[in-house]
Amino acid sequence: MTNNQLLFSIIVPTYDRPQKLTACLQSFVKLEYARDRFQVIVVNDSTEISLETTIAPFQNQLNLVLLSQPNSGPATARNTGAFAAEGKFLVFTDDDCSVAADWLQNLENQFLKTPDCLIGGRTINALPDNIYSTASQQLIDYLYSYYNATVDRAQFFTSNNFALPADSFQTIGGFDTTFALAAGEDREFCDRWLYSGYRAVYAPEVIVYHSHELTLRKFWKQQFNYGRGAFLFQQITSQRAANSKLQHPSFYFNLLTYPFSQSSGIQKLLIATLFLVSQTAIAAGLLWEKNNAAEE
């Protein structure tokens, strides 16, 4: 890794959230990392919504590229950005995330040790007063505690905070664009990455702050869509040996009791209730997608 090489291409898919995107770009400006060693590629998942005025203030502060595509979903948007990237490593985050100042430096430090791996960082809920956002992040935290308990044999990362070699991304074909929603495409990518013989490493010092504002209705919709994505994930990965077995019942028991170890007082009861809501919504989304597939 030489200083004259563009090391990182940060890829940010976005759709009609200019204020969120502005906060995201502001966090890139605050990165404690040489400006000539990374670029930022914003992929506007719409040809009807202009982002020129949103990114204009950052053009002189960042090596910034704006791409646009007809609305096709985040998987396609990430691929669009990745295929235009010039960096040795691709780094993915979302427009509602702000990154820690040492984000890229910590990624570089990890790539020096594991240059061929998929590296996933930690996501922190930036809206602790929003019970639905808190529950949503705690669900992800539980999955990380389960799938990434051995940090150098990790299995699952969300795509708002992971990085990997650009050439390996191209080799396995990028994100599966069958996933039109923001639900399941990162899970399938991680599964295919491991199935292809690569390794994944969890690096909790690589931090982003997630500002995903949720209401009960939005929380239900999010989890319902996760269920839809889960059905598609099962269909795509059914031939892979690693996915031929069901989760042990302890997985679900530990999931439903997880909030009691993470929160206190009435909050842990509320979040535990939302965990039950989430599992109901996921099951409903999976069955809905299954019925749709049967009718086609």
C-alpha cells in the first residue's frame, strides 16, 4: 500500500434523502485520512431527483463523483458505483450513516493484516431516543454476536459498513440485483463471498453511526421487507451446503432474550416486545413473498 495509490473508493447509494446525504458527506470531510488516497462515489438511484446542488459544496473538499441511474434499488446502485471505482478497495456505506474520523485509517490497518478479506465494521445507532431505531439496531447487534463471535471467521455484515478488495468484488459478480429492496442483498453477498472461498473479518473499531428514523409502521415495513428478502435468499442459496440446515431453536430463544442484556428498565421490555413484532413481520413478509412466487 503505497502513498501514491488511490486506496479506497467509498460508495454511497442514495434515493431522495438529500439532508441525510449532506450529513454523510460532512462526515467524510472530517475523516483523518489523506484526501488523495480515497474517492467518494455517490450513486443517485433516480434520474428524476437532482443532487447537483447537494454535492456542490463538497466538490472542492473531496474527490467526489456523482453517478445517476433509473430507480433500480440499492444492490444495483452499489454495483454501479463499484464498477466505476478506481480504488484498490471498495468501501460501502449508506446515505443515512456518518463515519467515525478514524474509519478509513482503521480499515487500512486491518487490510494490512488481512488484505484479501471482506472486512465488516460496527454500526452504532445514532438515535438512542427512538425506540424503534434502537430495536432495529439491537436486532443487527444480536446477529453480529451470533454470526461474528469469532472475529476472523465472520459470516455476516450489513452493507452500510463493509469493505473488500475491488478485484474480488468483480470476481464474484457484485451484489445480486434480483434483490430490488434494501433487504437481504448484503446477506446473500456475504454468503456467496464465503461460498467462493474467501474469508470475512469483523473489525469493531471500524465505526459508522446510523441515523435511521423509524416509527412503528416503518419498523414493521422494514422487518416485513426483511422477510421478503429472506425468502429470496433461501431460494437463491438453497443449493449451497452451508444453508441446508435450519437454525437451532436456541438461536431464537437467545434472540428474544437479547434485549434484557442490552437495555434497562422499561426500555428492555419495550424492545423485547418489538423483537416479537419483528419476528412476526419477518414471517409475514416471507409468507407473502412465497405466495406471490407460487402464483407466478
